[in-house]
Amino acid sequence: MGSKNMSALWMVAMVFVLLNIGLCNGGKTSPYVRKLYASEDLPKDTFPSPPGFNAPEQVHITQGDYDGRGVIISWVTPVMKHPDVVSYWAAGAEGKRKHKHTVQSVTTTYKYYNYNSGYIHHATIKGLEYDTKYFYEIGQGNSARQFHFTTPPKIGPDVPYTFGVIGDLGQTFDSYETLKHYMANPKGQAMLFVGDLSYADDHPHHDNERWDEWGRFVEKSTAYQPWIWAAGNHEIDFAPELEENVPFKPYLHRYLTPYQESQSTSPLWYSIRLASAHIIVLSSYSSFAKYTPQYTWLETELSKVNRAETPWLIVLLHSPWYNSNSYHYMEGEAMRVTFEPWFVQHKVDLVFAGHVHSYERSERISNVKYNITNGLSTPVKDPSAPVYITIGDGGNIEGLASGFVDPQPSYSAYREASFGHAILEIKNSTHAHYTWHRNDDNEAVAADSIWFFNRHTYPKEEHN
């Protein structure tokens, strides 16, 4: 065979190999180029404590039970433990004392290196009416503060509901823009937060005053709608050099989750049902190998999912399983290998992750054929697989991750190195509309959008 023919065959073979290892035929890498500048933390005094002696601050709420009729209200009093109660009432009953209810909080404090926390309160309210606006009040006298929230609608397969999605927020000037843009969108009813909150550990001695600052920063949203919390690596706060040997200490004291309602043994992994969605939260930085508590809990929880009642199955975790950025590349691989076959088997719709400080949406792909004898290890299109969305682009102090691999892998549908947030609008049991909103100067630009089709009720192929 001549040298020209050999060269031609070699070129064909190389193209075939590249196609099969997923390095060709990728989706879209956005041509948008964000102005590159360092993310800078907001000054510590940007969000001062509210006026009044011992005024409650850092108010935040999350779902307080499995099915949406409960809420956990949390706050901090900086000087004294009391008052440690919350009063609440349904809208329209403000002047009728007999319709007001009071719940006492569970109060905790902690010490971290040279920092002593204020009094951290968690009050769990259960038995609320669905789809009802409630007011609540904490503090007393001139220091009393009043807020409100609306409970979700009753669980059902065609119940619409809209989620915001943010990850790796931090407390920089860019973080401020992200939260402002999200709050300017009236659609969001609850927030799916995929980890990395305050970034206190990026400061000397894990400056825990930054936890207080962050709580005051986000209060304008977290006090009025539930944020569903997942823990990231910046929540670990494990620092033997500071004689701080208890992982997640500040986070677990400050951010309570309803983990016992789903029979979890840890606040770091749990699940809730909300409207037409079953939401599972996993911990990327807790043990998940076979027979560990997280492993056995997830196996049981997936078997309990009732797609006839909650057709949308959504997972939150921190370290992404599919990521075409050189930043944190393949850090989620061990968890992927462990749990991906279950996700495909149970037809998970969406997996949201953070950690990588950019935005990326995958195709519906899986990589579950590998074993030690066949050597197959290539992501392939799979109609039973989730879409994986990396949204670690909230605006934190560590800045953007702009190092996307080139060429774009075939499993990657859209990617962009910008800060922003997302909106997931579940319309019914079959369709959900998703948009990702780039922080572009003073506007939130919808840079990526797609209609998702439910894997259980309408497993058709989506079109980018």
C-alpha cells in the first residue's frame, strides 16, 4: 500500500478515535467575552446589623418537612439569647390575636479559633396550609422585625413551580450583581443553592465574621423564600493548624436542614418534595462508598420516589460529574462512578452542581458501560440520563474559571465563563423551561435556554 493511502487511512482512524473519546462534535462555547478583572469582597460594613438592641439578623428560611407544609426559620441574636420565639400568622389575620401562633427556637452557639458566634436560633413550624402567605415576627419592642413567606402548592404531578439556581455565591461585588438580578426576576419561588456560601475560609483564620456578613447580605432573599441548601468545599472549615478539627462546624450550626424527615442520618444529605418535584441533596465531601450512611440512604430514597406524584427528579450536589473546564477537572469522578448507574436507572431529570466557577450544560449522557475487562469509558447519549448543569458562577472572590478544554467535548451542550444565575420553571408533568442569566454589566441577560422534557412522563429528545 502506498504512503499516500497509508496517510489517508491514518487520518480516518484518528478522526474515528477522536469522535469516540468525546472530543469532537461538541455543543456551543459562548463567544461572549466577559471583562476579566479580579472579584473583590464587599467591605465588611456593607451590610451592618439592623438597628435596635439585640435585633435579630441573618434571617433565613428553608423547607422544614418532607412535603412542603413546614418551614425552618433561622436567625441570630448577637448579644442575648432571648427573645427566642417566632410569632406567625396567615395573611389577613394580623389583627386577630387568636390566629397568631408562637414557636420557640432551638438555640446554639459555637466557637471557631478566636471567634465566638452570636445566639443562633432555629424554629421549626409544621402543619401549615399549602399555597398560603404567612407573616412572621422575631425580636421584641423596637428591635422586632417582620417578614413573610408563601408555602408551596399541594404536591401533585402537574403543579407548576419555579426555582432559582445559584452556586458558589460568596460576597463580592459580582455576588451582589448575581443576587440583585435574581431578585429582580419575580418568577423565583424557592432557591436551589448548590454550595459554597460565605467563603470565610478564604480569609485569615477562616474569618467567621464573614459568615455573619454573608447572612446579612442574602437576608433580603433568604428571609422571604426557602433556600434549599447543599454544602460545598468552602463549608468544610477543617483547619487542624487552628485546632479546628470538626468539619462543617460553622455551616452545621447556622444552616439547618430537614434531614430527619427523609430518614437521613446527616444534615448534609437529605431530600424534600416540593410541588411536582422530588429534590435530593447529596454531600460531595462526605463518605459515599458502598455501605456508608450516604450510600445506603440514597439507595433507599431513590426507591421511594413516586413519579406519579412528583414526576420531576432533581439532584443537588457540589462537585460536578461532567465538566470540560480544567478547573477542578474530574474531582467528582469517584461519586459519579458510584452513583451514576442509579441516576440512569431511576431516570433523574436534572443534576445541578457548583464548584467550577463558570457555567456549563451537558447533553443527556451517561458513562456506565465501563468495567475492567472491556475498557469502555466514553460518555454516550442516553435518553434515560440526566442533564448535568454546572452553575458555580455566583461571583465569589476566587474569580472565574475560564480554562475550557478545546475542542469542546461532545457531551457539552453550552458553556460560558461568566457569572450569573438560572431559573427553572416547571410547567407541568412533562415540560420545564430553563434559562441561564448572565451578569452582563447592569442587566441579567438570558444567554442559555432550553425546554426540558421529563424523563418519566415524556422522554423525548430535547433540542438545543
